[in-house]
Amino acid sequence: MAALLCRARVLATRSRSGRSRALSTMLNPDRSAGPYQTLPEYVRIYELGPRDGLQNEATLVDSSTKIRLVDLLSETGVAAVETTSFVHPKWVPQMADNVEVLQGITRRDSVDFPVLVPNMKGFEKAVASGAKSVAVVGIPSETFSHKNLNCSVAEGVRRTIEVVHASVDAGGAVQGICELRPRVSV
């Protein structure tokens, strides 16, 4: 579990809270010299552990543990905690409790709780379960796309565009992720 707490995606952006500024100051006390001058003034930490870190675990993690993990992570000052994934449980059994987890977390105004949705069916279930923000994924490799989304790259792009439009129309936020694997030319 400790390894999951360290796994995060860091994006340069303006901070919504003083905590990110404090992190930036701690990492870069003197921005005028040395290698630190290229660091961004602010960072936005997008935590993936509850979704990406758990989805491939062979042993199922119970819902209450997932909810506790999300709640603890949301107290650390991160900007977002990717909470779960709305995929078919046949493909990702670890995420079968997605509704229970999303509805069981303690929401904080300063933290976004996006959920990964691969298609409109997942999007509709996520919104019906209370999701305010979704993450979509683009995969530029046919093999990887078929393995992870069960469709071609072109179909994956079509699905992603459909979800993005639906999310924007519903007034929700959308995070975009492009999965790149070694030896994939872009």
C-alpha cells in the first residue's frame, strides 16, 4: 500500500491551494540559479493509486479499504485523486465496486475526484453514480488499444471524443491521458 501512496502524475499548473505552492517552495527554494530555475512555480499532483495502482492487483481489495485510501490521499493536499474506473467488471474485476467506492468517499472542495471511463456506457454509469469529473484515455498503438479498450485506435478516438463532448455538455471536467508504451512511434 505504501508504494501506491507514492505513485502520482505531476502536472504544471496554477495552484488552487497553498499546499501546492508550499511543495514548490520546498522543492525549489532558490529559483534564480542552478537546475531549479526550470521547475514550474506551481505543480498539480494528480494521484492515480486508487485506480491505476489497484486495477492489476490479483487479490481483490475490499471497498472500505479503497474508500479509506481515497480519503487519506485527499487529505494530503493533492489536487486530484483518480478514484475508480467505470469499466466492465469482466475486464477489470478490481473495479467492480466502482459505484460503492465513488459514493462512499468523503468529498473535499479542494480536491477533484475523476473516474476513468472508456466509453459512453461507463460515462453514463459514472454520472448516475455522482461523478463530477472523468478521465478518458487515448492509446496510439493498435495492439495496446485492442488489449486495453477492446477496440481499434480509430474506434478508441471516436469513443473518447463522444465522452468528452458528453462531459462538457453536462458541465463536468475532463482529464485526458495518452498511454504511450516503449517502442511506439507517435
